[in-house]
Amino acid sequence: MAKKILKIIGIIAAVAAVVAGIYFAVKKIKEKKAAEANDEENYVSCSCCEAQ
């Protein structure tokens, strides 16, 4: 009986770890894409640098 309970707890912990890993991966990808979008929006050309 104890082995069965430990096995179920282990499975739940493994599933939770996978879900957490996916969550953090998606979060990191979204942050990276948001940072790239902000770089493009905040870009200001400088005519003094382009004249050279």
C-alpha cells in the first residue's frame, strides 16, 4: 500500500515538474519576443551618424 502511494506521489511530482518546465520556457520566450519588439519600437535614427 505504501509503495502504491509513493508511486502516485512520484507521478504527480513528475507531471508537475514537466508543467513547470513548460511554463518557464514559454514565459522566457514571451519575454524575449517582447524585448525584441520594444527594441524596434524605440529605435530612433540619428542623422548625424548616417551622414558619415
